[in-house]
Amino acid sequence: MFFSLTFFWTAYTVANLLFLVAIWGSKKWPRTTRLFFLLLFGWAAWFNASMALISPSVYQDYADTAIPLYRWFIMGPFVTIIRPMILVIAAGQALIAGSMLLKGELFKLGCWDGLVFGLAIAPLGLYAAFPSTVLMAIAFYRLQKNHDDTYLWETKNEKPGRRTNRKSLSTRHAAS
């Protein structure tokens, strides 16, 4: 592993705590949780794409704590396709991040993609901060159940195309 043990255990603890908060926030503050996932997955997409281009072999370190089937794949077939595989994963992470801005079925699809992603990397074990990835999947599930069907930038009462400004309202009332 290319990080110190102190950094690893700090990051591990923070990741698990963040996703516990995300589970709670998915019900209490779904918009804030959406913003968190937007930023997290946007950063992860950038980081993974950068690392895939600069130093793809670091992804073989995940074999150290992975379940046997994942270890076999990482040390075998994955070796020849590390760069394109990680770039596809980064693209998927970017799409999950982007879906947090949206509403309706695209938002729900992004939540389900995040849920599947979390469960798919859980077998990587400690280096994926297990069980944080399962906690993340739970947070995505709760988030898609508790969303308010708005774009991230909309307020709850605002509907697209139905904005009114105060001046036109007061002009209409004065004319009547």
C-alpha cells in the first residue's frame, strides 16, 4: 500500500463515519446528502482517472485485502486491462455524481448505480474501507426513497416554468 498506516486508519474511520452520517442525512437532509455524493463521486472520478493514467499499477494493492475471487481477478486478468477498466469505473463515478444534480428517474437511476457500486467494491475489504461501502449503498437506497423530486439547485416549492416575479404580480393587482 502506498499510504502510511496512520493515514490509512484515519481515512478508514472517516469514511465509515461519513457514510453513517450519510445514512442519517439521506432522511433528515437529502439535499445535503446529494451534494455530498456529488462532490465525493466527482472527486473519485477525477482521482481514479488521474491515477489510471499516471500509475495504474497501484490498483493491484487492493488484492491484499480482497476476497479470494477478487484477488484472483486483480492479480490475473485485471493486470492487462487496469487502465481502461479504471477509466470506465471513473466514467461511471462521474455519471453517479452528475445524477445527484438531477431529478426523477435519472436521479433514482444514479442512486441505484451508487448502491450497486458500493456493493460491488465491498469485497475489496479493508482497502475499500469495508463496511463503509455497504453503508454507502444503504445511504443511496434511503436517498432515492426520500428525495423531493427536484433538481439539486431548485427549492422545494419552486416548479420549473412557474416562476413569478414580485413586480409583475404587483402590476397585475394594481391593474385590477
